[in-house]
Amino acid sequence: MPVGRQIMVWFLGCVALAGLAAIAVDATHVLPVRESGDVALTPGDWFEVAWPLPRDQFGAGKAFECAGVACRTPVRVTFRAKIGFCNCATGVSDDEELERIGDVALVGANYAAGRPGREISVGRMKGRGRPYLVRDGSGEAPMLSIAFNDRCDVIVATATGADAVAREDEILAFLNSPPVLSWAERALGL
């Protein structure tokens, strides 16, 4: 057999072997399961999409959708920096500040809070998260508003989708993942 053909056969064999190895690794990868039987979201279940919200003076940020096996229904998370827009003395310490700085109104003008917010942490930053219901002509949709700050600068995040509020802890885990934290630190100049 000519040398060129031998190299080609060897190369194709390596590609096939690598493909089989990838399938074997994927088949043994087990995602954590919660008591409810739902598969927990992991940072690898998200993929970046185009910015879906209207533009304002703060511009676009990042938008991700859940793409993994864990997503029974679509969940979208958007986040962006608002430099100098946070209360420098107290940060995002109450629901009024969260509503003032959040992007809830960009998702829908007709909304109502679902329950009082709670304190959250993203990296070394503190903030607040709160569920909302957005109403439109087709009914109500759940939404989660999250904001966390470093001094006067804030990152606001909004999660939408049928499971957004129920998956608040997993969305916070995604916001705490290294790629998002790295982006947040760069955006805030940390």
C-alpha cells in the first residue's frame, strides 16, 4: 500500500477511535439528580444566544439559554453591567433597589412581584433575587430578577422561562460559574 494511503487509513482510524472515545465518555457522564427527579442544570448546559432585550443607555450584555439534557423547558438568562447605577452606600440590599436597577421592565411592562426577594451571592459580590410574573395577552410568565454589585457598579440578570423561578439556585450556580464571573469582573473593571 502506498505511504499516502497508509497515512490516510491511519488518520481515519484515529478519527474513528476519537469519536468512539467521546461517545463512551459522554455515555458515562452522569448529571446530578435532585429528589424531584429533575436533572440539575450545570454550566455546560448553557449556550450563548443573541441579546433578546430592547437596547437602552446600558447597551447589550450576555444572553444564554439552557441547552442540555437538564432543560425540560427552555430557560434564558440575560445579564449586563450597569456602571455607577447602584446605591453606593447600601448596594442591592432591598427589593426597591432591585426593582429600580433590574431589567424586569424590558421583559414586559405589566409585571408583579411573586414574593419578597432574598439575599444572594455571586462570587465575592452580594445582591438580591426576586421572582416576578409578567403578564401579556397570552397569560402570565414567570421571571427571576437578580442583581449583585461591587460598590456603585452592578450586574443585573434576568431569567425567563417556565422553570426560571423553580431553578433559581441552579441559575445562581450558573452566574457563579468561572466564565460568567470572569466576564463580570472584566465588565466591572475588577
